[in-house]
Amino acid sequence: MDDELKNLLKENIDLSKKNHEVMSKVLRYQKWAFVWAVIKWTFIIGSTIGAFYLLKPMLDSLMGSYSSLLGGTTGTSSIADLKSLLGQ
């Protein structure tokens, strides 16, 4: 091989190594971004479920007090109950 071809091959190999280093860093960044996204959404969903779990007794008592203020109506649970209230 002549010297020019050797130099081109060496330059190509050097560029390929640099490209591999950059792509490895990008892949590592994507993996960590995915891990942190999973942790973030797990925290958000867990906090939401935990808040509903902890606040449900308080909300139930509050709704009981509110319904007693309205005269003891508990609301309708189905369409048949609604039709019977309307007299149809």
C-alpha cells in the first residue's frame, strides 16, 4: 500500500474510535435518563396513591358531614334510582 492510503486508513480508524466514544456517552446518558424517568414516575404515582389512601377517611367524614347538612340525601347510585326520584 502506498503512504496516502495508509494515512487515510489511520485517519478513518481514529475517527471511528472517537465516534465510538461519543456514541458510548450518548448511550450511557440515555440509560440514566430512562432510569431517572422510571424513578420519577414511580414517585409521582406512588405519592398520588398514598395521598388518596391517607386522605380517604378524612374525605369520607367530610362528605358525610356535607350530606347531613343537605338533609341526609346520599345521592343516586344508578339510573334506576334517578328515574324513581323523578317519578317516571
